[in-house]
Amino acid sequence: CVGIAPTKTLAKVANRTAKKDLARGGVCLLDTEEAQTDALSKLALDDIWGIGGRLAPKLVALGITTPLELRAADPVMIRQRFNVVLQRTVLELKGIACLDLERDSPDSKTICSARSFGRAVERFEELAEALTTYVSRSAEKLRRQGLAAAAIAVLVSTNRHKPEEPQYHATRHVRLTIATADTARLIRAALWGLREIYRPGVRYKKTGILLLDLAPAGSVQGSLFLRPDDRRRVELMGAIDAINRRYGRDRVRFAGTGLARGWKLKAEFHSPRYTTRWDELLRV
């Protein structure tokens, strides 16, 4: 759905209206005060972007029970009673733009890759294959943003929808000696963590990793005994990423990711990818 309005907060209102009102065909334009008033009159106070379950009761205690009453509130009073963030929300509802659009995506704080298996997995080797695959994909995202990870968390879990089976959920945090974006080093750390939490005889349904403590790769500082990723390894990882971008995912990959991948999530009924695949476009 698409919502269009003079401010970011009103655009959120327009987007919500477009989703709820099927007659609009997924598009809502709030370019006049009358249209904005009509849209706000149909929403609850906590439907407004930034008004959560804790803030709404405090506003109600002041006699502000609807989005229209919030729009009519005195911005100076709102700032005195609450904070400048809520004051900006009030001004945005009035049509005064206070929130800039993000022109550049901020750096990720964490990078996660986790999937459920197509079938239950018990063997350590299959868990290691899946984990190695997920680390490889996360490391590629890491390098694409020019970041390095100083820690990694490994998680495993069983199928909670089968309570008759033994349940087990575990997470292991692994601190790296120095931040890195090298897939091989990240794989070694992840597999070490997996060995620490693996239990034989358990039917696992999911595994994954979380890259933590991310920082710009160019600012990683070494010491007398520790060095950041050397130039040859950086160039090698860059070459692998370039080949996979050009010829397709996993054209060049670590052998530890496996070949058959019997654990892979089943996806025989994918929705058509009309916007990203030429061969899946509708034919009339």
C-alpha cells in the first residue's frame, strides 16, 4: 500500500488508511486538511506512529483521547509535559514537517540469519552445514555494508509445535579475538559455539546465527599480537562476493555448506516474483 501526505507522520496515517480501506485500492492521498481530518477521525489514539501502549494512557489522563484532539493540542504544553519527540508528532499532525526522510540507510546494529529446516535434523554434520551456509550469507551482508563483527551468537531449537518430543533451546555467544568480516573466521567461531550447545539425540527444527558488535571494518584496531583482516583475505572475500553477485548465489562457496542440503527448507509453493524475475512475469 502507498500513503502520501505532507509529513512523515501523516504519510503513516495515509498508509494505514490505504490498508484498511479496500475501496481505495491500496493508495491514499492526504493532501488537504479535510482529507487528513477524515482519516484521523477513523483512527484510535494508539494507531498514530509513535504513540504506544504506555504513552496513550498518559495522554488520555490529560483529556486527549483521539488523534484529532492530539492534533489540536498545544505543542509547547506537550513538550513541557512529555518531550520534544511527542511535540514533533503533534506538529507533524498539523502538517508541519519535522522529521527528515532518511536518504542513506543507517549501518546495521546486528545481522541475523536463521531458518527452519524442511525436516527434523539430528546429526551434528547437518547442523554444521546449515550454520555454515547462514554464516556465509550473513558475512556477505556484513561486507556489503563495510562492517566487521566482533562477536557471534549461535542458536538452536527444537519444534515447539510438537510437545510430545523432547524440547531444547540454546544460545551460545562467542567473542572473537578481533572484529572480522572474513567468512572463514566467522565459520570457525560459529562451529565452535555449535559444538558447545549441541546435544545428540535431539530433533532440531531450527538453527541460526546473529552477528554482534558491528563496527566499520576500516576502523578495526589491532594490537601487538592481533591483526585486522589482511589485504589478501579482504580481496579474496571481495572476489567471491563479486562472482556470486554476477553468476548467482553460492556459485563459489565454502565446502562446509554441503551439496545435497537435505535439511533445506521446503518451498515448492513460492509466490511468483513478478517484480524481480523476468521468467516469472505473467503471460497473457
